[in-house]
Amino acid sequence: MVGTGVSAQTTGAHYNAPVQVNSSAPTRLDFGGGTLDIWPLYLFHPGAQTVNVAIRLRAACTVTARRDGRVSVRSEDTGHTLTAGRWEELDTTGENRLLAHIARFFQVDGVQITTRAASPMGAGIAGSSALTIAVCAALARWRGNQYSSEQLLALAMNLEARTLGIPTGVQDYRPALYGGVSAVELGPVGVTRVPIEVDTAELQRRLVLVYSGDSRSSGLNNWDITRRHIEGDDALSAEFDRIRDIATDIRDALTRGDWTELSTQVNREWQARQALAPGVTTPTIETLMASARSAGAEAGKVCGAGGGGCIFFLVDPDRRAEVCQALADAGAQLLECSIDTDGLLVKSHDT
């Protein structure tokens, strides 16, 4: 359970808030099955699942009391601050609109909400989803609300969808909440997260993550694909069948610890993903892919919806240094890529 106290949203200003709450949640790499996690796409492809791994590039939130009774939200990454006399007055159309939507849901006054992220903006590794989980969990603790894990997941997903104005996928919030390596099974009965038993140390030795330098918006790409699928694009539907089947093979390879097969299937996933829409790959991405492969990378795939953001590579550990150097020489920003098994962390300070 998340938070303490009543099971429904607390209303009014009379509650015993802690002096400070700190929270953080990990981002993720999506190995396979992405975009199928948007409702109702997975209903059209029985057996759909995504496979992902949480990484220790965390989104963090700090909530502290303000003496003046005002409410303020600040992103340290963008430098934007939004302040209002009351939570009802927070602007939900500006730069900090996601934080404003969350603060308005929790009806908080007399607080300072500060966020920071270890991942670049528009990186394609679910940074906004991790941030939403972290902020919702922090404010739930602040207000004394008690949510089950499923309630917190639904709340984060729905508030982000409200902010974006388009549907969001279900997979990204689960690595943020639970951490680890997992499959997210998608079906008519619901969404189920299944941990995958894998040697995380061996997997971690084979992962290289870089930022291409180009930010991207997954929401717009994914909404266009969703719309086309619903309107009856048969070729697109066939590609999603292929992506579904590859995700199954990726899960099997991870379960067996078959790194050669994992590389084969990740390469297949990347090829299939490029067929979903124009712009999934870019000249910058192609340059980085070629540089990594020439240095010995065995597989590579853009994170998220593509069009920029991050790329992860699977490498022979003995060739890791060469691949990293080649990517740096090509202009990529190397990022921390250790596997996070902690998931959401929340700590309150009462004195």
C-alpha cells in the first residue's frame, strides 16, 4: 500500500501532514511489445505483452511545507516554477501542467513540490511516467491517503492522460512502481505484471544506453498509430502481430539467459517497429546504430516510440569499452544503465 490513513481522497485543509516527503521512481528500457500496451490495441492481438527492465535513472520529488499557505510546483530540470494562492488556481495549460494536474487532484495548499530527473527530456525511457508515480506517491503520503498498488498505477496513468489529452500506455508505470525485469501481460481480463527471473548482473554487463541528443514526443506518435489501427489499417495490424510474437521470443530468451537469441530478437523488434510509422528512425539514430555495430554491438533498438530520444545496445561485455567509445565519438551522450530492483521509494520526515 502507498501512504497511510484513509482509503479515499482526503478533502479540506485539516490533516496532519509530515514536514517533508521524498520519493523517487526508476525509468525503464522497453525490450519488446511497446505501443501494444495502449488500450484498446492489445485487445486486437491476443497474447500481447511488453517486456521491460527498470533502470537506475530516477525521477524524484520532494514535498515540503510553505509557511505562506500558497502552493508552488517547480521542475529543477526545466527551471519552470508555477505558484498560486490556492490549488484551484494552478494553471493546467503551461509548462508545469502535469505537476499542476497532480497537485489539483490532491487539493494541496501550503506546499512546495520540487521535481528532478536523472534522464534527459524526451528520452523515450518513460521519464514522465516515473515522475508521475513519484509525485502521486509523495502527495498521497503527504495527504495521508492510502492507495493500493493498482490504484496508484491507475491514478498516475489517468492523470498523465488528462494532461496529454490522449491515451497513455499501461507498461511504463509498472517498472517505476516495482523495478526489476518483467513482462506486462495484456488481455481482456486486465493487465498483469509478471517478474522475469534473470541474472541481472549478466544482463547489465551487456547493456549500453545513450541519448541521441534529439528529444521526441511519444504521445503524438503513438496516438497516430492507435488511430490508424482502429480505422482498419491491415498492414499495421500485421506488424503488431509480428511485434507481439517477437515480445514472446524476447521474454523466452531472457528467461533462458540466452544472450545471443536476445540480441537476435531485439534486432527483429527494431526492424518491425520501423514499419509502424515514418520517422521512427532518423539520420542521427542510423549514424549511432552504424557506429555501435562497427565497434561490435550485437543489437540495438530505440527506446519508446522512436523519432529521437535514447537508444540501447546489447554488447559482448568484452567489446563494451569499444562500443562506448565509438558512440561517444559519434556524438552520443552515454547514460547510466544499471538495473534498478528497488522500484518506488517514499520516505516522510515528521520532525
